[in-house]
Amino acid sequence: MWDLRGKKDHPISPQPDERFTLRIDLQEGFARDAVAIKLNGKPAFSKKQVSTQLLLGKADSFTTAIAPGPLRIDLEVKTRKLQETIALQAEGNMYIGVSIVGDRLIYSVADKPYGYM
């Protein structure tokens, strides 16, 4: 590549890997539960006694930086023997809400943070 003065440019150094925000909110249905989260097979969050604050609709949250590309999220509520795997493509900031409904883990994915009062 040539600069504006007609001289050959030096190669541009590669930019550091782009990173996105991943936030997982544990929302409704948690009551003194032990929760573990793995990202791409690696432990990322583990906590005991997770309980939903009924007025907020939120129990806990976990935030980290992630690289673009395939993302596998393994959720486990050990106290209830519940498991769920979420497979996504990270292309921007992601906000995931996880709730316990009956005997299932359910989740929703958003591109903006969830609001709590």
C-alpha cells in the first residue's frame, strides 16, 4: 500500500481481537440453588445459595468478555439436577436471561441489558 506522498507504507499491525460483553442474568425461580456456568467447556461461574429477589425478578448475574465466534454455554442448577446447553454465534454484546419454570431451565437472548427496578 502507498501513502499520500507516493512512498510505500509499512504493513499495518493486526488489531487485537475484538471482544464483546456477555452478561447472564439468573432471573425467576431460584431458591437457595447451587448454579454453575461453563463457557466453551471452561468453568466461568459457580455459586451456592442463589435466590431470586422477588421484587426485582433477579437472583444474580455474571458478566465477562467474549471473542467473536461460536459460543457454547452450559448451565447447571445442581440442587435441582437441571441442565441446559445454549449454542450461539457471538457477533456483538449479548444479554441472556435464565429462569427456572417448573422442572425446566428457560432462557431468552437480547442485544440490550435487561431492566430491573
